[in-house]
Amino acid sequence: MLHRKDTLLCLAGALFLAFFVTVSDYQTEELNWFTMFSGPVMLVICFSAVGGIFINRDYTQNTIRNKLSVGHKRIDIYLANQISQIIFFCVTMILYLAVSFILTAAFIGTKNAVASDILGNTAVCLVACIALSALTTFISMTIQSAAGGILPLFIMYPLLMFSVLVDELDIKWMKTVSEFIPICQLTRLFAPDQLACRHIIFSIIFTLFFVMTGAVIFRKSDLK
């Protein structure tokens, strides 16, 4: 997957975004050690589209049928796709954060950087990426059609809109639900995450649910 042109474009886009966001915030005197976390929300939306299309190609090109015909187990196929998604999501995000960190340190120094807060936000961000990669794999492997390739992208937008409504409406049950949604967690990283451990645990639960559910559905599904 990391050798595909669209994946490489995502890598290049992440590096450009890190440079653009950091320089722009520095020029407007808004740069601080948490402005770098404004980019992950946009990045995961792009990742979901590219990741969904990657899995969809397995169906359109009959790759999965060929793997099954030579003896690969369904669970191995599902987990291999999931691991590919995790690597893609996380490697690209780590590069974005690393470049952002280096540029931020160069522009404003590390005097005001609180290591525990930055590491906590970074951990929440990466685990949320893993959770969203699990959702992308689940949708793409379950739909088994061209729609499965682009549906993850369309699902990310309502989730993002929900996170915006949570902040605007300030309704208790919506806030509670948003704690479990990884993309909502990403929108709260513009400041130190005071509930980092809780959000990491919720994202792990989110990941396990979609990986296990997706694997069970794929094992019992009839390939189209």
C-alpha cells in the first residue's frame, strides 16, 4: 500500500500541511505547541478515502478470491488489510506530527512546551487514527463494492459535524457519546487533553469492536 501513488500523495500532502499550518500560524502569531493538532482531522478524512479505495481494489480485481483459492484464511486476509490500514494511517500521521514538532521548536523554542501534555495529545491522536483505520476497514470489507471504497469518506463528515454540534449545543448526552468517537477526540486536541487516558481506552474499545465484528462478518459473507 505504501508504494501506491495515492498513498505517496497523502504522505506528501501531510508534509506540506505540516509546513503550511506551522508557518501560517507563526506569521499570524498564533503558533503554540497545540496548533499542530489542527491538521489530524483533515488528514484522517483523506486517509479514510484512500484506505477505502485500496481495499475496494481487492474486490474489483478479484484479489480476495485469488487469495482464498490458494489457501489463505479469511481471518488472515481481513487482518492483513487492517494492518495495512494502521501502518498507512499512523506512519503518515507520525511524519506530519514530527515535521510540525521540528518546525514549532525552530520557530518558538521548547521553553513553553510541556512534555506530558504534548505526549498525551500525540498518544490520543495516534490511537484515534488506529480506531478510524478499523472503521475504514470494517466498512470497506463489509460493503464489498465500489460504494465500500468511498463510504468511509462520507461517514467521516457526519461524525465531524457531530463533534461541531457537541461544542455548539452543549448537551450532556451528546458530550458523553462524543467521548467514544475518535474523530471527536481529535477535535479536542487544540488544548491539552485532560482525559487522555480515558480517550485512549475508548479508542481501543472502538478498534477492537470494529476489528472483531468485521472479521466475523467477513468470515460468513458470500463474496460477490
